[in-house]
Amino acid sequence: MIAVRGAAKIFVARGAEVPALLPTDLDIPSGRFVSFVGPSGCGKSTLLNMIAGIVAPSYGEIEHDGSIVSGINRNVGYMTQADSLLPWRSAEENVSLPLILRGWPRDRIAARVDSMLAMVGLTKFRRHFPAELSGGMRKRVALAQVLAYDPGTLLMDEPFGALDAQLKLVMQNELARIWDDTRKTIVFVTHDLAEAIALSDEVVIFSGRPGRIKSVRKIDLPRPRDVFRLQFDPAFRALYNELWDALAPEIGAEARA
């Protein structure tokens, strides 16, 4: 589904070149859940943005679903940490917006919105505005919105980072359930190693800035997964310790820089 071939990114700040991501190669097969983990500024979000076509590689190329990404990639859904909901639109109106922009007929939009709100458990709150919803509910609406037009690939940049610990677990479990149902390709950026292990088929560890892929670890925990109890599993703890040993030196080096 996604092929990264020697992709690198150099930004220019105050007349100086600032390398954000060194030449990178990575293959993400269709239907996989892959998480990017690494210290701040290591190029995780930069690579995600290059897959989305928001940022162009300085070198190399990225292929998505058989085509080179050369501009905004309209075949992916993108969910960020910040709420992307319009405050003057109700939950159902926010979910319907990408379908309206794509010119879907009204009856098809109504059926799809019903389906998406049911999937995230918000049918009873369809006419509530974002200010009337909890943080977790707003995230559910945002997730329904990005799933509404059925993109084959979801790009998620720390989507649950602003939630408290309990709500974060709830949303992780919700996303795991939805992935089990849809088996979409998901690329997920997070600073939370436990979150990455709980959700993913593979975890990609990035080095400190300028970023490079340090290691890729397959997560062979059985599915479906109960995110609430998974961290008590000895296999989870072993994976966490192994990946932390790879990640900790990068975080330490970044702190000393």
C-alpha cells in the first residue's frame, strides 16, 4: 500500500538547511497497522505528512496504492491531535461534510452518516454541537468524519495525545475495534510506546534528529486485543522492555542536545 524509497526532508530556517529526516526506506503492506515512535523532532510527522502529500520530499519518493505521491493525497484520511470539527455544525453535519464536498447524493450521505455515528456509538448525540460534547465524544466524531468517505489508508498524528489517561484508553480500544472490523491500512504517530504496542502490527522506532529508522519490530500479540488489560500480559511487558531499550538512548540524546 505504501512504499517509501529514499525519502528525505531538509527544511530551510533562517537561511540554513535543517535536515529533519535522513533518506528512509519503508514498506507498509495493505491492511497493516503501523506506528511511528521516536523523540520529538525525529521526522515521524514529517514522514506522515509526506505520505499525505502535504510536504514534498527533498529527495526520494513515496508511492501510495501504486501511484507516486506528487501533491495532496486525496486517497488517505488524516486525523490530527487538534479537533478538526467546525463548531457551528452538529455532530452529524460534521460527519457529512467530506461527503458533501465529494458530491455524494443526499440519500447516500444520510445512510452513511447514520452508519458512521452508530459505529462510534454517538447516534443519540447526532444533533449536539462540539461544545456540547466531551473530549472523547469529539474524538469519536472526528474519527467518524475521517472514516465516512471510506479511505483505504488512515494517517493519524497523535490523535489521542490531548486526552486524559482514561479517555485515551477508551479511544485506543475503540480504534482497535474499528480496525478489527475494517482492516484499513493505518499509519499512527505517537510518543506513547504502550499505545503503539497495544494497537499495532509493527512499531517503527526513529532515531533522534535528524531522524532515521532505527528498528522495525513486529508486534505478534494475538487479536482482537483488550487494550484495558493488555498491559498486564507478560508478552506485552517483554515487548515494551525490548522497544524501550531501543528508544531510551534516542530520548536521552535528545534531552542532552
